[in-house]
Amino acid sequence: MKTYIVHGHHEISGVQLHHGDEAPPSLIDGELRDWWIDHHWLIEYDSSERRSLHRLFPQFSGSSESEPIDSELKQFAI
């Protein structure tokens, strides 16, 4: 899975995205996501480099995608 970090301040569908925020997976997808990446509004990370908070805690973020919390992360989770 990929994690997308916002570069700069932007608004999409009434949602304010601030520099350094993780973009919710379902907010920007398809061709729009590709356009944002091409224009350096989003930075793409491989999931092995950075874990997605939206996917780790989908019950709080409303994300339709999820990823498991491994044993290393469980010691830091509340």
C-alpha cells in the first residue's frame, strides 16, 4: 500500500489539507491523485517506509482500507 503526504496547503471537497498531513486514502484517488503527484502536491511513500495512520486506525479515520498493527507498534498504541 502507498501512503500519501500533502505538500503545501490545499483544500479538496471541503477538507483542508495542511502541509505534512497524511491524505485520507479515499479522498484523492485515480487521475486526480496522479495529477497531484505530478504537480508535487502529494508525496508518495511505500508502506514499508511509512505506516498509514488512516489505515492503522480505520474505526477513527473512517477509512475503508485498513492494515494490521504489528507487535512492534502495539507497544505504542493506546
